[in-house]
Amino acid sequence: MNEVLFSIILPTFNRSNLIYKAIESVINQDYKNWELIIIDNYSKDNTEELVGHFSDKRIIFNKFNNDGIIARSRNYGVKLAKGDYIAFLDSDDWWYPQKLKIVNKKIEEGSYKFLYHDMH
């Protein structure tokens, strides 16, 4: 089986105080075949500058006016995604390093179109 590419959609607005941990949790994944699509609703803080400190080609930064509707940012991210599977991560959350590896294992075990799991 070919290695699955995960497109991770991360919408944000004025979360420079929290987004670093979210991004770092993606970079630190045991499973490395991913792209992180950050959709910034024109933050007024230093979100863009902070994201720019990460020198990883898998991180894609876009600005998008969602008119206060976060689902629009998620949908825009999905349109940009190149992955086989979509994952959503909010800018105030983070993942354990094995998250994508575990999800990928489940994908390999079956023919899933949709997977979800509880939060910790």
C-alpha cells in the first residue's frame, strides 16, 4: 500500500499565544507524510510571523476572510488539500506524537472513508 498523505487543516484567528504548540505537535508526529494547511482569518497579532519561523515545506500558510464562520476556513483548507485523508486541528489544541501513526494503522487495517476518535 502506498503511504497515505494526511492534509491537516488548522484554522486560526489571533492565536499566536497558542498556535506554536499546535504546529509543533504536527511537526513532532511519528508519521511524517503530511501537509499542514494553516488558514488565518487575517489575525491582528503576530500569528503570521510566528508561523514563518517554522522552516518546513509541508506547512502552507494562507489568509482567508471567513466572515466569522470558522467552517468557511475549514472548507477553504479542504479545497487546498492534496492529501488522501483530511484531518482537522484547532489552533488551541495539539496532538500526541503517535496520533497520525495510529490513524494510518487503522486505515491500513480496513477500507475506511471516515475515521473519528475521542479526545483525551
